[in-house]
Amino acid sequence: MPKPLNTPWWVYMVETRKGFLYTGVTTDLERRLRQHRGELKGGAKYFRSDPAVAIRYRRRFKDRSLAQQCEAKLKRLTRAQKLALVAKAKTRA
């Protein structure tokens, strides 16, 4: 079943138990985190050896294309830059 046209897309960063940050896109943050934790089928293989702990950063977009463009930019950031984004997001919450 296709997604409704007004469904928001999210770019997110998940922190792992070892402290690494995984970046992805989804339309359902809660479901995706549960998948990454192994509670639901479909999580990334990345988390098999280092379990997902929590979503540390999220940003909403009106469509998939914009979300994927942002994801690509975030993946090119250094760890320090990603941690700065996470810290900035915490202060806004």
C-alpha cells in the first residue's frame, strides 16, 4: 500500500550500545527503532553486533527525496560534527 502524499519522512541517527551513530531515513521512527533493536523484522544488519539504544537525532521532511539528500550530507560529517548536531537537538527538545 503506498504512503499518503502528506506522510512526513524523517532523517534520524541511532546511537548503538558502543556509542556509534547510524544514520537512516524512514516514515515511522518508532517502528524503525524497534526493527533496529530486533523487536520487529527488517532492521539493518549493522545492529547485529552492536545493538541500537535510542534515536539521538531526528529531522522531518516533506518528501523522501529531501530526506535522502539530508541523509547523504549527514553521512559525510565527522563524528564530532554529528555529536554537535545531537547536542544541539537535545537543547531544543
